[in-house]
Amino acid sequence: MRLAVFADTGPLFAAIDRSDQYHQRAQSELAKIAKDQLDILIAFPTLFEAHALILRRFGTRVSHHWLTDIRKGFTLVAPTLEDYREAHEKLLKYDDQAITLFDALIAVLASRAGVAVWTYDHHFDVMQSRVWR
């Protein structure tokens, strides 16, 4: 596998929502990812979360187009039961933080793959995940 980053929902959504405060940043980062020839890994739960947000905000036409683009240019990752167990353990370790299972799972998957997380969420810093910047 080529070098990669694990995508969080935030940048995926920001990349298409022009009103998002991170839109320009996401667009610039997508260009850098392409220039550096990085693969973008997306866990299925992240795909579902991002799709739901895009569907609610932009409707079916945009969400279908987005899914088509994702299928063409991104690598989808199916978490295992062990990944979910490890993510739950991570949540318990940081029980004073409002970290979602989505984020804990991405932290686990990225660590296992030896790649950084593409995110705007400070919780990845709290979990001591490697963040792509």
C-alpha cells in the first residue's frame, strides 16, 4: 500500500460544504494529499456518518454523487469486532472526554495501519493519535 491518511468525517464534509468554516482548508489539503500521492482510507462507519450529514444538508442528488466519488478515489476499511472492542477500551481510558465511538474507532484503525488521521477534531490529540497536518 502507498502512504495513506485515515479520514475523519469533518474534512470529508467540509470538502463539499462551501459554508463550512474548514472548506478552504479541506480543499487545500485534498490538493496536498493528491500531490503527495497519499491514499485516503475511510472506515465504513465514517462513510455512513458523512453520508448522513451530506444527505441531510444537500439532498439525495449530491449525496449520491459524493458516494460515487468516494468509490472511485478512496479506500474503504471494514472494522473488525476486535477494532470495536479496542475503541471501547479507548473510550473508557478517556471517560472524562466526550469522544465518540466513531473517533475512537478511527484512532484504533489509524494506529493499527501506522498512518495519521486527517481531522479537525482535537479529541485525536487527546487520544494521542498521530494527526496529519
